[in-house]
Amino acid sequence: MTTTTMTSVGRSPIGDQLAALTVRNLRTSARVPQLLMFSLTMPMAMLVLFSQVFRSVAAGPGFPAGISYIDFLTPAMLAVSTVMAGTNAGVSAAIDHTNGLHDRFAALPMRATLPGMARTINEALFTLARAALLGIAALALGFHFHGTPIDALAAVVVLVVLAGAMSALFGLIGDRLRRPDVVQFAGMMAMMPLMFVSSAFAPIHTMPGWMQAVATVNPVAHATDALRGHVLGTATPADTATALVAAIGLWAAVIVIPALTRRIRPSRAH
């Protein structure tokens, strides 16, 4: 029995399994063109709406001098749309449970983490597509990129790592709740503070003190600051490092804590 299992695993390396799962996720997304369209175009609609409704914020005393609101808002929308799209990973995980696919994956000779990794890759690819479309819409609204090619590359890295953290977080919610409708509501509850208790729409120092304290541990706030710094050409290596550490820290916690919980439970029962 052991020999057969090892042979099966040998014929299907982890890389091949991960690639197959990723392709399967991409095909699943493509089979729902309406959801795909809304996922890719919603950030553009929000950018247009927010840039027009809240542009008076740029005239406030706490707003950075010499910066247009569209330049201030665009990097924030990159971060916000990444958080919003992360809920798709949670819903996808819940659907895998309701249709029995998760149980079939568990019966196959592959690592249990691979489906989640495939969802993360899927979200990272869609994150890059959304960023491209959002950039086109921003340029039409008068956006200017003030950074260097290195800033652009660093911003992409920050954005992809944030996408991975959000995919892991909402994927965990989907694995725990296992009902797509419930996951959508739970995702909203988690998404709102991540988006709004940050510097996405207004400078953090203009917020109440308790919100400023919460924002210091919000990975979306640090990602927004880093993205905005790279867009404006003012980012420092510390800004990028802080954003990456915050996102990776959340990512690691989401992965490690459930694993530790699974190990502790049997010993308590025993």
C-alpha cells in the first residue's frame, strides 16, 4: 500500500499538482464571466466614484500638500480592491466544501495545503489584472506616477504579497464556515475594518486616537502607505519592509495558528 502511494506521488510531483489545481481554479473563474467581469471592473467603478465624491478631501488642512486626490487615491484602491477580492477565495473554499470537492482532495495523495496555495496563485494573477485595468482608469482621470521603475516593481511585490495574505485569511474563513452565503457576510465583517481603518481614503493622523492605534497593526494600512509612497516617489526601504512584514505576518498567522490548533486538540482529548 505504501509503495503504491509513493509511486502515485512520484508520478505527480507537487509542482504538477499545484499547477493542475491552479489551472482548475482559473477555469472555474472563467466559467462565471459575470463574476469575473464584476471582480475586474468594480475597482475601476469605485475609483471613479470615490475620486469624484471625496476629492474635496484634498482641500482639507490635514491633506498632504502638492498631491492631487487621484494620485492619493489610486494606490489605496489597489490595496482596497485586493482586500475585496480576497473574499472570493473564501467563497471558493466554501463552495469546495459544499460540493464535496474538498473531501475528494483530502482522499488524494497530495499535501493538504495545495488547494489553498492554488487559490492564492489564482488571486495573485487576478490582482495583477485588476491593477492593470485600474491603472488605465486612473490615467484617464489624470493620474501621474511619480516614482521610478524600481518603485513600480516594489509596488507590485507589496501588492502580490498582500493578495496572498488576504487569500489565506478569507480562505481560512471559508474553510471554517463552509457556507458561501455565510462566508460572504463574515468576509464583509472582516473586510470593512481592514479597508477603512487605514490610510486608504484619508490620512491616519486625521482619525480618532483609537483608530490610529488599530491602524498601526493593520497590514492593509502599511501596504497602502507603501504603495502610495512608491506611486509618489517618496517611499523608503523601511516603508516597503514594514508592509511586507505586516502582510507576511498575517499570512503566517493564518497558516500556523490552525495547524497548531489541530495538533493541540488530540492531546487534550487524550
